[in-house]
Amino acid sequence: QVRLVESGGGLVQAGGSLRLSCEVSGSIFSIRAMGWYRQAPGKQRELVAQITSGVSTNYADSVKGRFTISRDNAKNTVYLQMNSLKPEDTAIYYCNVQRWSSVQYWGLGTQVTVSS
């Protein structure tokens, strides 16, 4: 099993910044990618950013140039630095880990609220 614990969400004004962290523990082998998804009220969950084991990254068009995903392998932690936040970034952000077998794990989520 894999356990994901997110932290760093909160309330911020538009234009501000937040950094989300996700600490991964448990059977952390054969991991293909780690990433962040978000779900706003009434909307489907969407990919925000992903980083693979080869350290390539992938971002949603809506966050390119504003968000940066990174990972610290020594700490088994993945980060999402969010700058120039907009009210439309308001959502619950979920950490995600995917194995090469396509099995994936989710954190419980952390709320990000951006006020205008």
C-alpha cells in the first residue's frame, strides 16, 4: 500500500502564492509518475501537473507558467509551487501516485481557496 499525505492548502488572495506538499510512504516501488489533480465544485477532477520517474513534467494549459511541480526523492515528497493564483484555481487539490502497472493512489485532498 501507499499512503499520501498532503499539506499546504489554504486561503490566499488573487496574485498570491502557495506551496503544496505530498509526502509518500509505504510500498513506494515501481512508481511511474507523481502528480497533482484538482476538483472544483460541480466540475470533474482534472490533471494539474505531473512528474515522471524520468523527471519529465506535464502541466495543464491553465497553469503553465504559474505552477511548478518538483520532487525530492530523499524525502519521498512531491511539491506544487503555485504562483499568480487566480480565483479559478480554487479547488480541492489531490496528490496522485501511479505505478507502472497503472495502479494509482490518491491522497485525501487539501483545499485551496483564492479570493478575488
